[in-house]
Amino acid sequence: MVTSKKKSQSSKQKGALPGWVWILVVIVVAFGGYLAIRLTNQRQKAVSTLPAEMTVAEVALLDPAEWFFLDVREQSEWNESHIGWATLIPLGQLEDRQDELPKDQKIVVICRSGNRSAQGRDILLKAGFIEVTSMAGGMNDWIKQGLPVVTGP
């Protein structure tokens, strides 16, 4: 009887994995799942084919038929003065209104001094727009250089 008991115990041990192996398997599977979720949910920031910024002089030479001029200032700033062929989408609304932007045109983002336009450019790049730049110096420099503006809504 003693021998049959030993045979039964030894056959159980041969097929079973040690507890630490099961813990290691669970850790590896959990880590792999975590990585898979992170990689599939991660939006890749697009790399622009354009320079990060363009000067006011460079932007003034752009053809409005080929470029989309996006002003990210507030309505009150827009009413004071804006580029006649620009479109207003305030920076705070940009993420929610990206579908209003053309995918087939280069975009130049404009603001008062160049800070918000850089933020707007980065929002669009993160959303997958590729041909996006911002205007350094903003409307302050545009007006200083005597370039045409429109007032009112």
C-alpha cells in the first residue's frame, strides 16, 4: 500500500508546474495586455512637412487658394482686426471643431502674438494633420507691417 501511495503522489508532481511559474505567467500576460492596450490607444503625433513657424512676411506671400488661414483668437479679437480670408475657430474650440478644417490644404495657424497659434498647430499635429505651421509674431506683427486687415464680425 505504501508503494501505491508514493506512485500516486509522484505522478501528480510530474504533471504540475510549481506555483512561482504560474505567478510568472500571470505577470507576463498582464504586462503584455497592458502594452497592447497602450499601443493601440495611443495617437501618434504627426510630423509636419512644413517648418514649425513662418514669419509674417512669408505668410503674406502665401496663396489663399492653396492655404487655409486659421485664426485661433477669440471673437472679440477677431472683430478688432483679422485677415480677410482667414477662418475663426478659437483655440478653446479647436479640438472639437477639427472636422471643419480641410485635409487637402496646408494650414497656417494665426493668433495675436504667436503663442496660441503654436498651441493650435500642436493640437492639429497631434490630431493627425500633417501640413500645419504657425505664424510667428501673429496679428501684432501683421498689422505693424501694414498688411491688409478687416474689422468687424
